[in-house]
Amino acid sequence: MTALVYLIPAALFLGLLGVAAFFWSLKSGQFDDLDGAAHRILFDDEDVKPDQRKDG
């Protein structure tokens, strides 16, 4: 029973820390462009000719 004295504040602190991290990520723009990375992977950044590749 005395363990609850330590566990409840620890759980509340970790929960508030998670909520604070979530709001920080919203404020810093982490969720602004959700589809950009999915579309960006389909296109090459630069056109490299087959004879100019470094892999052989």
C-alpha cells in the first residue's frame, strides 16, 4: 500500500511529461506535413547517369 504513495505521483509525472512532449512536437511542426515523406520517397533528388554511379 505504501508503494502507491510513490507510484501514483511517478505515473502522473510521466503522463504529464508525455503530454508536454506531444504539445512541444505540435508546436515545433513535427506533424505539419504527414504526406510529404510518403510522396518524396517516390522521386529521385537528382538524375544520375548509369555510367556515373559510384557503386560500380
